Amino acid sequence: MGRACRELKDKLQDDFGSDFDDYQTAIKLYEKWEQLHRETLAYQEEIEV
């Protein structure tokens, strides 16, 4: 996940433009982030109980 994010960030910052593959990568990274966020919240709720 970290490598894909770094590569996408570098590509966009270097102004190489983006394509549909970059869009798909961004969507997948966001979905992974959402899943991690949900799991983190659930874990925090378990600890607080």
C-alpha cells in the first residue's frame, strides 16, 4: 500500500499527468484506507469497553 501511494503521489507531483490506471490505484488505496480506519475504530471501541 505504501509503495503504490508513494508512486502515485510522485507521479502527480511531478506533473506527469494521470490516467485511468492511476484513478483505479487511487480508488483501491482509498478503499484500503477506509477498511483500516473502520478496523481501527472497532479496535478502539473494544478497548474502551
